[in-house]
Amino acid sequence: MAQPFATINSAQALVFRGALLCWFQKHQRTLPWRGESDPYRILVSEIMLQQTRVAVVEERYKKFIAQFPTVERLARAREQTVLAAWSGLGYYRRARNLHAAAKQVAGGNGFPCTAQALQELPGIGRYTANAVASIAFGEQVPVVDGNVKRVLQRFSGRELGKEQYWQAAGMLLAPESPGDFNQAMMELGAVICVPGNPLCTVCPVVDLCVSRGAHAQAERAARKKAVIEYSLCLKNRSVLLQRRPQNSSLMPGMWELPPCKGKGKTVQPLMRLKHSITTTDYSVLVFAGNGRNKGQWVPLKNTERFALTGLTLKILRKLKGAAS
Ligand code: SF4
């Protein structure tokens, strides 16, 4: 197998680490989980950050930690309460796995403190285990996420194999501060070596980088478009909600407005909004419903106690905003 960094020697790796860590110290964003040493809180932030934008996670992380400040508190919570707290973050399997992991930790011998042991917990893969182990416990293990991959690809000037990314990240890792180094690599990918056009002129490792942006690609996947319709049924300040089937592949067991189809061709919607899920941008049309759908009537003031889908939360907030 070709070495991932044929072009970098150990002295250059040393310079890379120094430049990256120095830049990170000065320029890292202030985020609620920065400087955190509690493995549970680091785990919550890492799980939330998978597939959800930092700006969304920032607000939700603080609320989640206020509601479940310790792993024991999360372990004791009911699943519906956890899902309701996760509402709007999407990818609810993460919340279920986090809840199951909390139960396992609370019922066992304390928080696992190695990457290997962390991977025994439900839903925790190599990336998350290494992130928690390096940041909370100082274990010398690298992380590779989408941001780190992009940095490594451009830095080395070529596409690497899956395992080569991990080797490359491991070669560059700062052994004395692996947690800061890993966060710095991810931060570099998030704010400097960004998708599309990287900001090479302000990059701390530009002198060592092979591509300096020349290999930057428009990595943005082509986005799909779709229309989705819902019925809004209101009665005595209550709204009709339906629960998605437990065997649904998307958001099982979550609550939403009753879906409908084809009304947009003949009826004017009450509300239009945009909503994006993974690679699809939805045009959402909400119509006045007749209340004959199956479901549960929920007082509007209580809806946020339910595990709502992110889109339903958005629609109801818009509705409440319009009424206030
Ligand atoms: S110099 Fe440019 S392409 Fe290279 S790592 Fe820095 S930002 Fe990315």
C-alpha cells in the first residue's frame, strides 16, 4: 500500500503540529463544549455534531445538558422525553443509541476510558470513540471525519484510501495533546479548508500543503427537490398529530401533522416553507385539514413535550409565531 504522506518527513510533521495547534489556540470558535473534560458531555456534543450543523447544535446542546446534566440523569429518562429533547436535530437513531449507551454506562462500572472500550457502547463507532478518548482521556488516537478527510486529501494532494486517512491522521497527531490536535484538525476543515474554495491565504499549514487549493473540488453533492404536503387540523386550541410507525425507516415513533397528497394542484395552502433533509430540499405545503384523520389531539401549549419531527416543530413554531 502506498504511504499516505510520502512527501512529509517527521520534522515537517512537527512543524505541522506546532502551526496547527498555535492557530487553534488563537482562532478556535467559542463553542459550549470547548474545554469540556466530562466524557459524557463530550459524547453528547460529538453525537449531536454528526450530520447536524454547529449553529443548530450550539443551542440544542445547552438545553439538552441542562435537562440531562449527567449520564445517570439521561439513563433514568423515558425514551419519549429524550426524543422530545432531541426534536429538531434529526437522525433520531442517534438519540436512541445515546440513551441506550447512557443506560449501559450508568448500569456498569463507570465511563469507559479507552477508545476500544467506548466502541462497545451502542451507536459509537471509531470516530466518536476516538474523539471522546482523545479529548476526555488524552488517548493518542486520531479522528477522521469529513472535515479531516478534506484537509488530508488537499494537504497530500491526492485521494487516499479509507484506512490511509486514519494512518495519515495518526502520523500527524500531536502525542502530547491529541485532544486539542484532533479538534484543531476538524476546526481547520470547518473554517479554513472549507468545501469549495479553501481559504489558503490564512491557512496555518499552507507552506507544507501540496495542493494549496489547486485540488479543491466542488464536493457539494447535487441536491434533490421534492414537494411534501401536510394537513393542519385545529380545534379548541389543540392540533391533531399522528405518530409515525415504529417500523418506519425514517424517524420511527416521532409525531407529525397528518400527511396528505396532491392538494397543491387544486387548493391554496395555509402555509409554505422550505425544509432540507440530507440531500433533499423540500417545498412544504400545509393545508387546512378537516380533522377526520386518525391521530391524537394535543393542546398547542403542550406540543413541545412530544417527540416531534423537526419539520413539525418548525410548522408549529411558525403557526404559534403567526398567532402571537
Ligand atoms: S493550504 Fe489550502 S488546501 Fe491546503 S490545507 Fe490549507 S486551506 Fe486546505
